[in-house]
Amino acid sequence: MEAAADTLQKALRINLDPRWYGTIAEIGAGQEVARWFFRAGGAAGTVAKSISAYDMAVSDAVYGKSDRYVSMGRLQSMLDLELQLNLDRLDDARGDDNAFFAFADTVVARSYHGGNECHGWMGVKFQSHQRDQPSQIVLHVRMLDTEAELQQEALGVVGVNLLHAAFFHYHQPDALVESLLDRLTTGRIEIDMIQFDGIEFRLIDNRLMALKLVQLGLSGAAMFGPDGRVLQPSEVLRKKAILVERGSFRPPTVVNIDMLASARAKFEADPVVADREILLLTELTMANLLAGGGNVDRRDFLARADLLAACGMTVLISDYVAFHRLAAYLAGRTDGRIGMVMGVPTLMDQFDEKNHVDLPGGILESFGRLFKNDLRLFVYPMLRDGTVTNIHNLRVEEELQPLYDYLERRGSFVDLDNYKPEYLPILSRDVLRRIAGGDPSWESMVPAEVGVLIKQRGFFGYQRIDQD
């Protein structure tokens, strides 16, 4: 009841503000957002039109044909058309007094038979002031309730939250994102992608907003491409063979790049991968980003993101410290082979029982979850005391060595014997020390494009020397 009262208050606040006037268009779960405004009262001052185009033929006639009806493309066509119709029909009569908006969602809720993925796209395109250029917020939601009625209720609440946030917090993007799940829990709705565009959001870096989703727990993971555009993970991962390297990438070194290149050569030779598109991912965990203290250093995060982008990498930010949780996340979004790339030290960490105390079955349960979908670990060797350590000569604690030997024999570990020996002495922490200390030898330890950016932008304490 408290949640309903709060949502009604938000809808009423919008209805009583004479600025906002526009359309609410919904496909897939009924008029879940529009009904809050009609229930609150005073909707005639806010809602110019509400529409629900269920039938595909009707939807195509209104918004144009689409290969996928629950997609960002379909949502964008809805937002563009409905806002333009308001401007064409109403601007002359109401443009001096009203800022026009179009809200839209296209979703698939739980079907009668169940078992389908329950998710959707939602967005608002709006003028923040009368006769202004439009701004836009788009997000992707996953509905986690098991009953269709509860999913519809949650969808309506998120929609009201989005409109309220867009109208009253557009100048405070952090507060805007934080308010999206007001009166809901992350057990009911997950938001795994958000994108800001338009005049009011021209200074926003959407990668920081992707990070914010994971920071707040609105999603377990977020993703962006080498061009800096945020991505919807399920769409990107779907049907792909996934090769992911977890690291700090502070900065990305030639070792990081060689690890992925060596792993890819082995990965694509697997017959199971032969007919699949391979997606390479570099992953940053929240635990890693928070390692320097209680807050994420945004400048440091963007530095790493820019450097990975310079290497052409797609970046995944996740809150999955345990490898088996990352594996489960990826396996839930693709039916292709999954490979994880790591160095010998990281593999050794996986055989430290302290890292598995959160599971009742400890290390056995952890490895059981990790390898249940025939996942493979692609392991890059390590130079230790002048000797190369690889999966074949690595020794773990005596009581765990039989487990290690079993996993090696079954093929769970893939030896990256195609590595470049000259890279083995390179360590990220040593590269960082040399950058900050003005030792130019660091430049040979990173990809050329990474070196250029570090020097241009003064990342990681690099001191630019101005030439006369």
C-alpha cells in the first residue's frame, strides 16, 4: 500500500505540473504506466494520448515493420513517432506553455504457459523546457516476479519513476538513476542498461551510468563497446562463443593482449566453437574498482575504459567476484562455449579454500558450478624464480592436488603454450611504478595505442613534458 501511495504521489505531481504534456505508448503488458496517471487524477493536463498496439499488424502499421518487437529499435521508432506527432499536432496551439514528451515501452511479460524470458525496453523522449530540443533516456528491464500480474505492477512503477526522474531530476543523473527502483526491490526488477542522449545529457558519459547501475545493485553487470556506447548484455551475448579475461587493466599491458590472442587461437580451434561468432570481453569487477577505498575513482575507471577501448575491447562491469557467478551469468545468456582467460596466479587463487567459504559445499561446489557447462579455463604461464610455471607443473596444496589433477586431465584447463616468452617478466604494478616514476621503459610494456593515450592524457601519474 505504501508503494502504491508513493507512486500515485509521483504521478499526481506530474499531472499537477502544467509543463508536461504528451503520449504514453505501451506494447506487451497493457497500459501499466498510463493507468497510474489516470488513477492519480488530473491526467487530462498531462496525457494527450495513450495507446496500446498489441496486434503485430497494428503495431507495424503505426510504427513500421520490425524483425523484433521487443527491441531497442522498436522502442526508438515509438519514441520518435509519438513525440513528432505531438509537435506536429500541438506545437502551434500549446508550444508556448507545454514541454512535450513521449513515453514508450515494449515488453514481454510472463506468458500463460510460462518459461519465457520476461524483459522489455522502456524510454522517454522529452523537452525539458518549452520549444527546446529533445532529450532521451532509454533503459532495458528484466522482470523477475514469477506472476504476470506482479510483473505488470512493477513495470508500471518503474515507468512512473522514470517519468518523474526525467522531469524533475534530469540535471542530477546520479539521483535520477537512484530513483528508478523507488518502492521496488532488485528482486523484482533488474535494469541492466541505461542510455542518456540529447541536449540535457550532452555532457554525460554513459559508461559512468553503466557503472552506476552495478554500483547500486540495479544490475549484476553492465556492458559497453569500444566506441563507448552502452550495450544490452543479453543481446550482445546471445548465441555467441564467449572468451572473457578478468583483470584490473591498470593499465592494459602487452601481456593482457597476448593472453587474449593466445586464448583465442586455442578457443577457435575447438570444433564446438567453429560455427560461432566469438566475442572477446574484458571484465572489471566492482571489487577491483573499489580496491582503493570505499568509492570508485571515476577518473581512474574512465582511464581504464578509454585504454581498453583503444585496444578495441568490449568491457563488462560485474559484481560477480566469484568466477562461478560470472560463469552462471554468461551461461544464462548464451548457449555457446564459454572460456575464461587467466594467469597461473589467478588459477592458484582458485585453489585457495578461503575463496569459497560462501558456498555450503566449499571449493567442490564452486568448481562444480564453474565447470558444469563444459567451461574451459585458458591459462597463461608465469615466470617464477626463473622457471616457467604452467598448468602441467603447477602444484597446489597437497590435499587439493588430486582435485587439480582430475580437472587438468578432463580438459578443464587449457595450456596457453603459444605465449610470447619475452612478455612473462612484465607485471602491471611494475608498469604503473615506471609510469609514475618517469621511467620511459614502460612504453614497451603496453600496446602502442595505450602508450599514446597515457602520454596524451596524463593517466596514472604520467608527467607530460612540454616541448619548447
